[in-house]
Amino acid sequence: MTDDQRKWVRRYRSAPDAAVRLVCLPHAGGGASYYRPMAMALSPAVEVLAVQYPGRQDRAGEPFVADFAELVERTFAAVLPALGRPVALFGHSMGSLVAFEVAKRMEAEGIAPRVLFASSKRPPGQADPELPHTATDRELIADIAALNGTEERLLDNADIRELFLPVLRADLKALEGYRPDGRPVACPVVALTGDDDDRVPVADAAGWERHTTGRFDLEVFPGGHFYLTGQWDGVGSVITEHLRAAVPTG
């Protein structure tokens, strides 16, 4: 793994004997650390690799990647060294679309992901209620608060807003440039969503079925857009069940 590739991937728990690697892609404005609880919730049979996009957290000094196609290509290049054993992809919100396109990149190289988990995101090509990256600070903060993805006390901190809002704007700009080509993936797809997510109603999450020629499953959890928070163990159990089916260990 090159130095550049190391910048992109975080391992929060060692799992040298893992049967499968789960590559996790963060939501707009998010970072790799969001997936630390998932790494702790899953068994040692699964190694969680969380992707860290440039411009945030411990990569705050680097330029953002605000072009969606470039973000996909650089993410794919960064996770290539992980593809020596079975790999599954998990994306939350914006990360679901990045994961979907990375899956297509993998399949084009003859390296099919065992499962694609698409969490809290409408399928590719479907109209999305995301705010534009040019929205005002006040509009963005109100939108974030409505999703319950960030504690209000953090949003009230001017220093934190100064760090966070440019990250969110860069990711929203990348999303605005996403142009899906209509091709499905061949790997199984599992769509996950919260039953109280106004941003991604259950019926919309079910639309991911049209974007795979393989098996499709829909998993619905109590909660909103960030349903994972507070129930990582339950979500982890569902993920583990699907991974066991996709990667038999004998």
C-alpha cells in the first residue's frame, strides 16, 4: 500500500483472520470516524476499512475532491490493495452512491464485491432533496439539525461550523455533478433505511432493486436518516447475516 493509499483508509480494529473486508464510505460532510462503532460492533470475521476523503478530520489540510467521478476513481485506487480477499461495500447517504460507482469499477476489473450495502440514500438517478452547495450557512445548519446527524451543541460552536461547513459544501458540490449512466451492478444489493426517514422513504429505498441484476434485500430499522446511531449492534447483526450468506466460511 502506497503512502497515498494509506491516507484514504482507516482500520479501527485489527482483524488479521477476517474472512471478508467491509469498505465503508461516509456521508456528505462525514468522515471515516463515523464507522468506528461499526468496526467495534462487527465480529473479528469482518475487517472494517473506513474511507477518509481529503479535506476533513486528520486530512483537513488537503484539498477537497469536489468532482464526483474523481472521488470515485481515487477511492477505487485507494482500496485496491484490500481486494486480495473478499470485499463488501457499505455506504451511508452520499456514500451509497460512491459505493455503487466503486462497485461498478470493481466489476469492470473482474473483482466483484460480495455485497453492496446502500444506506439512507435514494437510488441513482432519482430526484434528491439535498440542498445545493451554494445554500447559506443558516440553511445548511437547519438542514443538518433536521436530520439529527450532528449534536446541536456542536452546530452552535462557531469554530466547529467553520471546519465542517466547507467539507459539507464540497461534498454537496460533488453530488451535484453525479451523472449515473444507468448501468446496474451484478452483485447483491442490500438497501437499509430508517422507518422515519423523511429524506429516504422506505418505498424510495426499495427502488435500489432496479439497480442490480443480482439479489436484492431491503432492511428497515427504527429511526430517521441516521438510524445507525445508537443501534450499531443491531445493524451490525443484519450486516453480518448478509455477509455470511455472501461469503461462506464452511
